[in-house]
Amino acid sequence: MTSSRLPGKIFKKAAGKSLLSFHTDRLKQTGFDVIIATTVNTTDDCICDFAQEQGLAFYRGDEQNVLSRFYGAAMEQKLDIIVRVTSDCPLIDQHLIRNNVERYMKLNNPNLYMSNSLERTFARGFDFEIFSFGLLKDAFTNATEESDLEHVTPYIWKNRSKKTELFHVKQPVNNSDLRITVDTADDFELVRQLIENYQAAGLAYNEIEAILRSHPELVSINSHIEQKKV
């Protein structure tokens, strides 16, 4: 709720519905358990209220040490595999996640880190990371750098343990210049228009990307926004 560039962004509404609702509704369609990892701050009580209303599990932890928050949530829920997504991506694609979890499980490698966000070809806003509880526990036990604690997975994908194997999920076309994540008012305006004018909440990632490619005026709404660096 205390986002520095757009406070309260996850409860901003499009078509009368909060961005967090769009996000979790799409995630529910994966068939996997959805767990919200939020902070102990009283400003985030409303997130826990939302989780309870939606019948979702939630875990509360340190605001800055997000790694410990993820570890605590995984421990509490007894998870073997973790899919990390962030709530500023309200149009996250459930089928993209589901298909790649199935691919991850077939590879049967506890040291594998699978992601579409390191070598990016998908629009920013469809990001996911898949990794084992073992890799998460190793990061929680050994990570000390502030960026590792705040961003959860750098310890894993920078291979500080010397045992991580990376798997980059890519698509044939490069849409990495497109931005469908919400970090500023202009980001929100684009997502609002996609949802209200193009029914994007019911579309797959490639259909949303196609809309943006055919409507450069939409892309221009937030093309000037720079992503915060990890």
C-alpha cells in the first residue's frame, strides 16, 4: 500500500474492480493455491481483509526483508514449489504460468530456476519465477545483501550458491519493450484502458501484446516510464 510512486495502487479500480482482484482472479485460474505475502504494517491490514474476503491464504512479515516473508509463507503453507509473481501485474497470464509449472515439474530438477524475466521477450507485466523450496531456503539461510533480501530471488539467479541452473522462458517475438505493469499513474491509465476498452481481463498475454502492437497510441501512454533497477 505504501508504494513510493503510486501509493495504494493495487486497490485502484478499472471497470469497478480493483487491480488486486484482477490479479488474484487470473491467478486462481491456474488451479494452484494463491498466497498473499504482505507486511506487518497496519497500512496493509486492508490487504489481509481482502485475502480473507476472497478465501486466500496470506502471510505477514517484514516490509524490507521480502525474502524472509516468502520463506515464512512457504514454510507455513508447506510448499515444495514456489511461483513468484508481483501484485503490480494485474493482467498476469494464468495459462502461461500453468504451462510452465508443468514444464518445470517434468524437468524434475530442484536446482532449477525458471523465469521469463531475466532474458526478457514477454511484455513487462507477465513476469513469473518458478523455483524449489530448497533454493528458497538456501537463499533465506545465506543471503546477506540488501538487494537479495528486498527482491527475494537475486541470490538464486545470480547463482551465489554455485548450484542454480537457469531456464529462460522465451517467445519467438520480442515484446520486451512493452509495459503492462503498474508502478505509476500513467501505467495505471494504460491498464485501465486495456481492461475497460479492450476487455483485456479476459485475454491471454499474446492477445494483449497484439492489441498494443496495433495501437501505438496506447504504448505511448507509459513508454517513458523507467523500471526501477534491482
